[in-house]
Amino acid sequence: MAACCATECLTPVAPGHVMCGEHWAEVPLEQKKEIYHQRARQAQGWPDAKDLLQAAIDAATESVQ
């Protein structure tokens, strides 16, 4: 099981999740939408989706630090 990607948070998260519930609740809605969008692209096999997903996750974690 992976840990929350927020800085210094070691809370385990379920497969397919990137943050614990507490930190996810702090992410602005627009960034959540971007993460959902990129995950959908990744599931469809878009070659750049993994990098875009990581960029969206990085932006989200910056907003909760």
C-alpha cells in the first residue's frame, strides 16, 4: 500500500488513490478535475498521460502544503 503523496504524510492510501482523505479534501476542485481527467487518459493508453498525471498530482500537493 502506498502512502499519501502530500509532503510528510505517511498515511496509507488505497490502490488507485494519490492522497489520504484529509489532504484530498484540501485540493481545489479544478485540480481534482485535472487529476481525474489525466487518470482517464492514462487508462485509455495516452502516451503522455502518466507525465501529465504526475504534474497534476504535483500541483495538487503544492496546494496542500
